[in-house]
Amino acid sequence: MRKKSNIGSYIFGTVFIVIIGALLYLFNSSSFEQNKPQVSIQKDIYWNLRDSLNFTITDDTGIKYYKITYMDGENEKVLDTKVLETPQTSIDLKIEPPKLGMFYKGENVKLKIEATDISKWNFFNGNSMETVVDIIVDSTRPVANVIANTYAIVRGGSGVVIVEVRDENLEDMYLTFNDIVRFELTPFYKEGYYISLLAWPMEIESFEQVSLIATDKANNTTKTKVPLYIRNYNYKTDDLEITDNFIENVSTIVLENARKPIDEEPIKRFLRSNMELRAENINTIKKVTLNSMDVRRIDKFEINPFVRLRNSKTLAGYGDKRNYFYKGQQIDTQWHLGIDWASVRNAPIHTSNSGRVIYKGYLGIYGNTLIVDHGLGLGSLYAHFSSATVDEGDMVQANAHIANTGATGAVFGDHLHFGVLVQGNEVNPLEWMDRSWIKTRITDIIDSAKKAIDTK
């Protein structure tokens, strides 16, 4: 009896160990993994029933089957279903909209997403998931109308545009120059109306079109042309010979101060400063200006004409096209995007308009630089200064003393580089120094827009 009892215990123990081993295998084997497929999709989806609906289903072991069903209480349509011969761990789906009547409104719409993986879990049936998401059907394009705008624009010049934009599911709206440069809109006067200063950036040679773009959450988009006449402007061309002395005593110092590599070859060193660093500096100006824009609603915009540096001589104008030569060979071309004024050394610099200092620092080729924000995306830039009386974040009043001229950055002599910015784009300061231009191209347009809005 004792022998039979030992044999029974041995068999029971062996079976117990086998069962435990089998269970451990089931729980640890990738073939029996228990994770359900996952779908990357928002809980509430806006769909215009024109564009495809794109999302991804993923799984640890591989998806063998999926099914996508459109449901609205009256209709139930299978939009896509497939049994995969070769399971995939990730499937990018592009679901085309169902074909429904032209007067279909689509209330209480849902999308059911089902998927099963190749796991042997669940008695070899695999892990299955079912997700139901709400669909908000919106096939109506936003209202996007131009109320008023500056009559004409010149390369490097500015203007203003007032628009009406309405949509209950509005996602984005902006102006665009040639579908390249974006200009943000600011709420204006009454609900549904917006305003933006506009620029024809100097680096863009040809004018194609300025457009108002409005897009809702369902990707319905309205594109409206802003009517503008184009005026020619003749800019000056300068051929400048770059010397080894300039590269050694200006370009090198600028690169060192900007913590950039110093190339051994003179031409490469100059180009790193004049081309690469310049582009980086211009990008910083745009970024700082856009990040500091006040997007609160405005009812009016008042600006004084900017005034030149007192008792100064103009050394260079806006839009001068500069061809750079080294030992007779042309090596670069750049635009001068401000006005250079020279007076006595360390001449006091005054603001013409009140505003907030949004940048103070060393800015590569610009040297020590201040940027003052005057509202509506308009800013003024003061470069190469030697010392400043204000700090970033300070509010300044018109005619305030903010700095003194200097020779910092990519220059030899003491002077002020003055620039006017429209959403970070350096535009022709001469326009903003002209009281008549400001009245007829900016403030009169704003006043006429308010009258038009009041009649609606």
C-alpha cells in the first residue's frame, strides 16, 4: 500500500508541475499574449464626408482582421473590412466616406471599429477590440469675406486687411502671401471680424496672390482672394568688396560673439556670418515678434509716424541689394532690410511710439538689438546700439530715450540700423515714416471697415 501511495503522489506531483508549467507558458508566451489591438483615433471626430478619414490600428503580435462600420440610426454601412493573409502589427487605414444623399444631415453618427489579432489566447480566437466613436458631420465651408483692405502694395511694403470669418466649428484662419508667408488675424471691433497688417516680404520677388484662409475642424476650407494692385519700386544695387581685414575684424568677432564655428578659409568664414547667421537672426526676429503678438480684440489702431535719428545722415536705405565680392569674385547677395542712420558717436536713440520691449540682446550681424512691439503685429527694431536704458518687458512711451548708437555686430562704424516689422517681416520704414501714407493706407481703411461692419 505504501508503494502504491508513493506512485500516486509522484504522478500527482508530476501532473501538477506540468499544469503549472503549461500555465506559465501560456501567460509568458508571445503566442498567447493578451493585449487587445489599439486604435489611434479621437473620441469625437469632425467629418465633412468628402475627405478620407485616416487612423491607425496597432497590435503587439499582428492584426488578422478588421472591420469599419458607419452607423447613424437609419444607415449602417460597412466602409472597410478585411481578413489579412499576412498579419500586420500596424495598419494605416484611409476610410472613404459613405455615399449618401445630397441633403443628408448626419445626426447621431457613430463609427464602429473592430479588430482581432493572431494571438492564441481566448481559445485560439485571439484578442478582439471594439471601439465606437462619435462623428460630428460638418460639410459646410466657413464664411470668409474681405471687408476692406489697402488698395495697393509694393515689394517690401505694408498694408492692412479687415475680414469677416464665421463657422461654429472654426479651427484656423489667417492671411497668406503667395501661399508661402502666413499672417495671423486679430479679433476686431465686433464678433466675427478680424484684422491683420500685411507685408510683401522683400525676399519674395514675384506677387501672385494674397488670400484669406479659413478652415474648420472637419477640414472644410474657404479661400478668398484679397484684391490688391501691385506697384513697382526701384531699389538700389551696391557692389561691395569684402577685404581680409573686414573678415578678420568684423566677421570673426560676430561669429565668436554668436558662439559659431570659425572657418579657416576666409570666404567660408564670411558666408557663415553674412548668409547662415543672417538667416538665423532673421528667423529669431520673426519668432520673437510672433510669440509676443497680443491677440486680444482691438477697436482701433493709432500709430505716430516714425522719426529718423536726430541730426543724422542716411548711410544705407531699405531694400538695397548688396552684391558681395572677394578678390573680384562675387560670393554672396543679400538685401538690406532697414535704414542706417549715423550721427555722433553714442547718439541717443528715441522711440517714436509707445510699446513694450520684447527683445533685448546680442543678435549676430545686428549686434546689440532692441525690438519694441506697438500692437497689431507692428514692431520697431534698433540694432548695433552700444548701451540701452530699457530691459526686456519694459513699457516705453513715445519719445523715450531707449539706447545709444554703437558699432556692435557686422559693422565698422557707429550708427543705428532702424527697422520696421510686420509680424516679424522687415518692411520699408519710409512708409511708416509718412503721416499721409499711414492715414490713407492704414487708419482710413480701418475706419471704413468699421462703417461697413456697422451697416451689417
